[in-house]
Amino acid sequence: MTEHAHSHGHSHSHSHAHGVAPDADRRWLRSALLLLTAYMAVEVVIGVLAQSLALISDAAHMLTDAVSIVLALVAMRLAARPARGGYTYGLKRAEILSAQANGITLLLLSVWLAYEAVQRLISPPKVTGGLVLVTALSGIVVNLVCTWLLSRANRSSLNVEGAYQHILTDLFGFVATALAGLIVLTTGFERADAIASLVVVALMLRAGTGLVRESGRIFMEAAPAGVDPDALGERLVATDEVVEVHDLHIWLITSGQPALSAHILVAPGGDCHKVRRGLQELLSGEYGISHATLQVDHVGEQGSPDDVLTLGPRPGADAEEEAGHCEDSHGPVHRSGPHRR
């Protein structure tokens, strides 16, 4: 018999693996947003008065922090909507769009700041070191509080992680700016301000590249990090009574929600129900994949729709048909015993 089995084990707690409720996530993010916005306005004014690119770059980065949190909040609300119409998974990937937007803004901003920093290395303006130092130290305190607030949210979500990375790089940037202010104040070396900006740029490039790469993997439906599809296929086909696994696809619906589909061929006479239940338990227990759709057939059952399904090879089936997989298997075919992968 042919069976389509769909595990419904994934739930709200699955996407919030740390036990943080979506409302709690939004509360932590809103608190950080209010604090950042208030401090950013003050920093812009001081940065202009002190003629400090490091302070202005930190303020610009704080603006992207605020935007990243707004995007995260909007994406959370969209992702919480139930699946309907043509969006059969709902709008869960709105969170991944937000994460990718955060990564891209970090990269674009880093290019602009790098250009400005190089200009100031060539021709450094007069920088008020004391004002820079005091403002940067207060910025460190603000960013520590914001970092703590976002660490309380669910960072297994790439959306929240994007906002968190924004604020974390801003924290490191303030540390660099404080050091630059101290150097300018004590030595008069005004190029330290531009050098601190370049440190911020390097941090932004690192965080932005990581976010774009990880969100891109989800959009391209790559397997979750740490899961080798070939190794998983070999693990499935090693199960008792399983003869072949093909059309194996593993992807992420959104961060923290892996999904899998596969066509499983069972030995003639095997218990397809038992095999299906065993495979779903294996996927859930060993790989954390609870959203699995498995089509289970007996070898020899893949005939035309008018054929009567049997528990063995179809009468008159040739060797190729008895192999059991479809003409286009959409990926590697896994069989028990030695075979080409």
C-alpha cells in the first residue's frame, strides 16, 4: 500500500526552542528600540559638535539597529499569521527577509563608512577627544543594556539574531570609539578616530556577510547547517526493510523549522506502516526534524494508476522497473548495500 504520512509534531514551541513566547520576544525588542532611538538622537548632535566620524558612524549604525528591530517586529507579526490561500506555509519567511535586509544594510553602510574613514585618514579634522570619550562610554552602557534585552529573546530565530548582531557590533564599535577618544585626548593623534571607524567597518562586514549567507541558504532551500543529506539518506536506507530512498529533500521553512520529504521503498512483504513510524521517530529523535512527509511504497508497486498494488514485484516487471525509483529521482538515490552515490 502507498501511504503519505505527515508528522504534525512542529508547534509554536518548536520555533521558539528556548521557551520564549512570541509576545516576550516582541517586548524585549520594543524595549531595546526605545532605548536605542533616544540615545541615537543625542549621539548625532554630539558627534556633529565634536566633529567625530567615529561617533557619527556609531549613530548611523544605531539607526540601522533601530531599523533592524522595526523589521524584526514587523516580520514577527507577519510570521505569526496562519497559513491561508496561496501561502501554504504562512508568511514565516518574512523573518528571513528581515534578516537578509539587516545583513545587506550592514554591508552597504560599511562601504560608506570605510570611504569616509579613509578620507579622514588622509586629511584628519579636529576631533574633541574628551567629548568623544564620554559619549562612547555612555554608548557602551546603552548597548550593553540593549544587548542584554535582545539576548533574552529567542536567538534561534535568524530574524532576532540579525537584530542582535546589529547591536553587538555597535557595542564593539563604541569600545573602539572610546579608545579612539582616549588616544586623541591624551596624545592628540586625531587619526585614531578614523582607525576606530575602520574597526567598526570590519565588524559590520563580518556580521553582514554571515546574515546574508545564512538567509540565502534558507531562500535557496539548502539543508540545515550540520545536516549532511547524503549521510542522512544512508542512515534511512540502513533501517530494517528499507530497500531504497530517493527524492530526499531537506530544507528550512524558516530558522529553527527544518522539513523533509522522501520516497521510501520497502522490501516486498515488509510492514510499511511500521517502517514509516520508525523513520519519523528516527528523524525527530536524531535530527530534530519533526515536519517530515514520507511516501512509502513496496518495491514493484510503481506501475500505472490502473495497476493493482501488490506486496511484491508486479507481474511482468523488468529489472529496471523492479529497481523501483522514478525516472527522475530529483537527487541521489540511496540503496542498501554498495551502490554509487
